[in-house]
Amino acid sequence: MPQVETEYFGTMSYREESVFDFPAGLPAFTNEKRFVPIELEQHSPLIFLQSLVQPALCFLAFPILVVDRAYRLRIAPEDLQALDLSTHRQPDLATEVAVLALLALHDGMPATANLMAPIVVNLKTRRALQAIRQDSEYSHQHTIELQREKVC
């Protein structure tokens, strides 16, 4: 079983089939193409997106429906194509894609979630990207309330 070095969790084993593949990288991290999601029961529903290259690069995320139960996914046709999904309809959140909201933590301020540019993962292929919405229905700084013990 492969292992990844992390700054926050030490050395961890992971399954290759759990890796998210970002062929284009992430905005501002274009060379970072592979991340493994780490889910720890004591921090649920928080998901840590750990880079397989840089031990210190780890993003915090929540499943999008944890942040907004009524979230309406709207992915551009070119992003659907990049994810190997049908360009004729939006994918189903429960069966076709995982959608994650990246979190930002600010000293002395409430945490925020980026609902304008969620991480979308094709559950069949594990291909992923950050899908930047073309509308302004959601904010990139959606305030969320977290209990202190839920975030490390």
C-alpha cells in the first residue's frame, strides 16, 4: 500500500484508487495534480485534501451539502467535458460526483467556505477540478459556524 508524508498527520497509508487526479492542477497550484482525501472520524465531516507531493500542502474541505443543504450545482460544459461527464445535463451529487467546498480559517473570524468554486470529483474516474461558477449565486466567502472541537 502506498504511503504519503504529511506535515499534520505523519506518514499515512492510502489506497491508490482513492486519489483525486487534477489534470490541470488547482488555481495557484498548477503543478499539484494528485491529492488524497483524508477523513478522520474525530473531525467528521471535515475532509483533508493532502497533496501527494508536498507534505505541508493540505486543504480543508466539507462536502458541499454540509455547508448548504440546498446547494444547486452548476458546472460549465467545458468543465463537465474535462471531468468526462455528459455535457447535456448537470451530474447527480449523490451518484456521479462528489462536491467539496474548500474552507478558509481566519484568526478571530468565522471560517468561510468557497461555494463559488467547489472541488468536483467524478466518482467513477476520480478525475477532479475546481469548477468556477459563471454566475454570482454563491460567494467564495460563505460564512460557516464550526464548533472549535471539529477543526484542528
